[in-house]
Amino acid sequence: GFLHCVVTDCEFNSSKLNDIEYTESYYYNKLEYVRFSSSVGKYVGYTEYGIKNAERWNNGPEVIARRGEKERYCFHNVGIDVEADLTKS
């Protein structure tokens, strides 16, 4: 069988927006073929198929939508996670 998977991730050292990195990685059969990283600000392809998709997505509305995810998704949830962790410690 074949497996297609998309993994989104927020890595952070604090709840400050500058300390957060949002990534969205696309995998096919355990091989990452394209990734969006908020620190790079665009999609990067790692295979021939990934390079073609990255080029298309970087020239379309997809890249603009992903650039806002760091603030919309990560910043909101990191604040909740940090607050929860601090109250437990």
C-alpha cells in the first residue's frame, strides 16, 4: 500500500512569536517530498515531485495562507500550552 501524510508542527522556546517556528511537511511512503517552514517563508521541495509542487504553491495562494499559520495556529496554541505547563510546575 501507499501512505500519504501531512505533519504540521510548532516548535518553540517561549510564547514570543519570534521564538516559534511553524512547519508543514508532506510525506509519501515515509519520504518527505516538500516542506513549508515559517523561518524560510516558502515551500521547499526535496524530490522531483516536491520541487514541482513547491514551485506551484510558492506562486499561488497556498504560500500566503501558510505564512499566516504561525500566528493563527501556533501563537494561539503555544500560549495555551505554556500557561498550562506553568500552572502545573
